Amino acid sequence: MKIPTLSLIFTSTLLTACSAANNVQIIAGTDTIVPLHQDGERAGRYHNLYPGEKTYPVSCENDCYPKNASLICETETENCQYQGQQENPQLNTGFTVRWLGHAGFMIKTPNGQQVVFDPVKEQFDSPVDLAFRLASGFYRKPGDWLTDSELKNLDAVMYSHIHYDHFNKADIEEIGNQPRYLTPLGMADNFPTGGFNISEMAWYAKTNIDDLTIHALPAHHFSSRVLVPFIYEDHDKDLWNGWLLEQNGKTLFFAGDTGYSQHFSDIQQKYGNIDICLMPIASYYHEENGKWYRYVHTTPEDALMGAQELNCNVMIPWGYGNSSWKMGDHSSHSALLRLLHMYTEMDSQIPLYILNEGESIAL
């Protein structure tokens, strides 16, 4: 099936009477993919490359969460720190990776650029944060955050999609309009106004910040940003992306929220083996709707299969942790327990490196 593409790069300005206009650039071309429904009731909405019923190469069925001596917890799989012995893979990529918690990462590139993926400092945008707390009785613990120096010297902020646990308007206002913002298609109209420089990017589009090349890549997910559940006016009106950083011949892949699909193999075929893979392992569990949760979120074994198909030189997992929202998980660290278990069960040959929130590694 041939998917239509945009044929040009253009810039538009969003006008407002209240504050400085945002500068919005849409980046797409003849080699990029814009996966829009063309007709029917879904016309104009985005879709995944490989929709439909899924089969999974590996599925943990029993005893998926055995205790692990390397995970030290205050209570049962809650408030934990991973303290296992680990060896730095010594890849000599020049990338430094710091995990902020959940999907947030601060990346220093080989040539000194500073970029961040999916930064969310607190809970959710107001008033959804209060509604979530009242409904669930749960409030997310803040993870690590950017220093004042890092905030002042950011080159780029990249968002994978508009879900509240990946995109927070209050954080954008704190970060400010100095860095360049890179987003999936359709996402710019969710930004506050204030002179932000935003590049919306189609799948397989690329752009540069100095000598750092940034590729927007497919993910297998969905999008919505509504206050009332099951009201779908905005359902899939904005795209969802993964991201690939490339510099000095070295690559770093951030998968974004995604389920398992053929897009992992597609990415490897297009870009070759990936040096560093930041892979989600959480938010797949739900007693009543587990099939759908797994459809749009990788289980730990799905993430390991994806890393194998990408031929990653190291996989760093995310989504679990003391600052997670625990949406679709047994507990804050159950997904990590399952990952450690399935890594052995699958005899995975992909090097694995586990971070606690706030920790960093030079690779």
C-alpha cells in the first residue's frame, strides 16, 4: 500500500493577540510518510503502518515477576533502586544519556549539543492533574529535572506524542523559546503561544542542528488529548513519532510510546544497526483490556525483540520507576522485574544497561 506524502517544506506563523506568535515549520518530502486515512469516517486522521491483529514472537505466561536480588525495594516492588553489577558496553559513541524518569531523557551528543526527549517535570497539565489525583488517589513523584544551566543551553526538545505523560505545557513555558522544538505532525497547535520555534516532522523526515542529524521515525501508538475520556474529537488528529539522533556515524534511537510491530525491522533496514536504543517496557498490563494495552505498548519481551530486530549495541529501558505514573502496570518496578526475567529466559544477546532516575552513562 502506498502512503501519500507531502511534497514540500513550508513555514507558517500562528497568530495570536495575546503574545508572540509561534513559528511552525512542517518538514516532509517525497521520501517521507504521512499515514493519513484518505476516506471514510477516519479521513484526515493518522494511522499505524501495520494495523490489525497482532501476533507476538514471545509472551511470558507464568511467573513473570520473580524477585531479583539486584532490585532493592522499600516495599513489594515499590520505591526501588537497581543495584546490580553492570559493565559499561564501552561503545565510544560520544553520547551521554541521563534518565529523567518515565520517558524523559537528557542527551549530550558527541559534539556537544544538548537535547531532551519527552520532558515532564510534575504530574499532568492542570486541571487534568487534579482530576487524576481525585479519581485515583495517586500522585506521581517528580523525577529528575534539568539544571538551570541545562535549561539555558538546550539545543532541542523532542516530543514523541501529545499524551499527558509525555507532553506538558507548563514545562514548555519553563524551558522557554530558546531551543528548537521537534514534534510529530499536527502537534504544534497544542503548544502555548510565546514565540516557540516548532518543527513538525513526518515519518522519515530529517533535519539538522549544526552537524547533528535528527530523523523522525514511525512508532506504533495513537494520540488523543481530551479532558473527558471516550470523547474522541481529537483522537489521532496528531501523529506519534520515534526519534533517531545521528552524529559522527553513531546513532541513538528513542522509540517513544509504541507497541511491537514490523516498524522496528523497517528502521534497521533503512539505517543499519543502532548503537543506543532507549526502549519502553511498561504500561502494557490491564486486567480487563490487556490485549489493547499491549497493542500500543511493548511488554519487556516485546522491547527485547524490538532491540534484537534493531540490532542495538545496547538497550536502555524506560517507563518503570519511582517517578512513573503506574498506568497499565502492577507496580512501579514490576516491568523491570519482568524484563530481567525475560532477558534470561530469551537468552538475549543485546547488552542491557539499567538506570535509576537521575543516573547517567557515557557510552
